[in-house]
Amino acid sequence: MKREIGRWILTVTSIACLTCISTSVARADVVVTDDGFSLSPDPVNIVVGEVVYWQDDGSGPYAITSDTGDWQPFLTPGGLLFNRTGTFNYHDDTGNFGTVNVFPNVPPSVTITNPATNAVLTAPATFVFGADASDPDTDGLSDVEFYVGTNPVDDVFSSPFTTTITNLAVGTYTLKAIAYDNGGATTTNSITIYVQNLVLIAPRLVAGKFLFDVSGLTIGRTNVLQTSTNLASAANWAAVVTNIATTNAMSITNSVANARAFFRVVQMP
């Protein structure tokens, strides 16, 4: 709930229960005239946690009265924060009738699109951290927060939802994106990436085997040689050799493939 209103609002929590608060929430605006309600169509459709704000056309103030006693009459300008679902009928003092429909707040969706889950990057790693996010109901999407581990790195309020990460050191990281809608609901998506300084060098054939050297290993850590024939997705990598490093550099052997293949070494956490 990050959109500022800066007005005094009445909170509809239960029948005949009102509390004055100053709050920052999404809202629907209604202009009251002698002839009816304008700006927002009638009925007004919102989700739980949103405000309906009534203002007059300059001929007011007008009294806004609940037909079922959900709130005490108040004069325009003023608003109501709806904290429960339901249908709320009301009228003003010139004979105009209106309705507010309050629906459950459906959380937004968010998916990290870059980098790929389990991506292996070379230190110091610089990359675009991106996500797709949307909200299915009337309150709409507010923003997407980006985290590396528990550290916030950016808060983006409009599409494209991207930020740039620079100079990430060697390590295993959890990347997290949190989407917020204007009603306060959130959804989180997280992935793991690996930042390494492993270097593959000197590929060669020895006794009919494919052989290359790898440096930058951490003694005692498990390393996995992976191969792929298609770099389009991290899911295409398959493990072929697993071992534990006893030195900082070592040679790795693999059978010669009939087709072109890509290789990488992943150092596990």
C-alpha cells in the first residue's frame, strides 16, 4: 500500500464501527453532483483495503449516508476505507443512490525472468535482474522490489521491472522479487544463482578422451562437470562428472561426443 492520499479516512470494519485514520492506500474517486455521481462509474468496484473518496462539484457539501448503517453520515469531501467484502448501498441528501462492491483482493503474480534459475556467472558478476509482474483485479499493480539475499537493491514502480546488479562477488545467492498491488497483497518469487571464478582452459584430446583443466576451485568443495548441446535454457545442462576438489586446479576428462557440446564446471555450495 504505497500510494499516498493524505486525507482523513473513515474505516469500514463492521456495522456502525468507524475509526478516523490517515492512511496511504489505493482509492476510487466519486464526484457528487445534484444530478448523480460521476468520475467513477456506479457501481464502484474495488477490492478489500481500498478507499472510495467522495468529493463535491462545488455545490456541496453533500451528506453521504449508508442505507444499512455501515457508517455514520458524513459530509463531502471524505472517504471510506473498506476492510471487508460485501455490497454497500448508500445515498446522498439530494436523492441520488449508489453502490460500492468490495471484492476479495487477489494477490499479484511475479516471475523472475533474468537470470535463469541455477545460472552460473563469472565473478565479478554484472547482470540485469528482471521480472514479469501483473495484477488480475481492480486495485492494480503497485511495484516490484528486488533483493539479493536479504539486501534490497531496487524498487521499481513501472514496467519494465528490471534493475542492474554489478560486481557480485564469488558465492551462492538467492535472488528475490516481491510484487505489491495497491491493496497491499504481495507475491514473492525466488531463484538461486552461482557466481564463480572457475576458468576452463587447454581443451585437448588425450588417448581418445576429451580433457581440459579447471582453475579457481575451492578445496573440499564438490564440483560438477555439466554439458549441454543447447544454451537456450539452464534446464538443458546435464551433470556428467562429480568430484571433490583436493587442489585449486585439476584436470577433468570426459568421453568425446558425436556432436558439438558445451561444458561448464559448477562449484556447489
